[in-house]
Amino acid sequence: MTSHVEEQIQRRIAEAKRRREQRRLQRAELAEARTYGLQARMAAKMARWVEDDE
């Protein structure tokens, strides 16, 4: 049988793991959005170069 204190500690550890995983997923989503945004900016820049050359 586990004590009340041990149960609280386990609950806090589980919550910390959940928050850590949530932050990791959020960072991955932001990295993906940043990559897409950079590609879109470069494509727009190249399109402007083509327009300027004509």
C-alpha cells in the first residue's frame, strides 16, 4: 500500500511528464510552421525577382 505522500509525488511526476510532452509537441509544431513560413517567404521573394526582371 502506498502512502498519501507517495501518491502525491507520483501524481506530480506524471503531471510534469505530461507538461514536458506538451511543450515538446508545441515546439515541433512551431518548427514545422516556421519551416513552411520560410519556404513561403523565399518563394514570394523569388517571384518578385522574376517580376522585376521582366
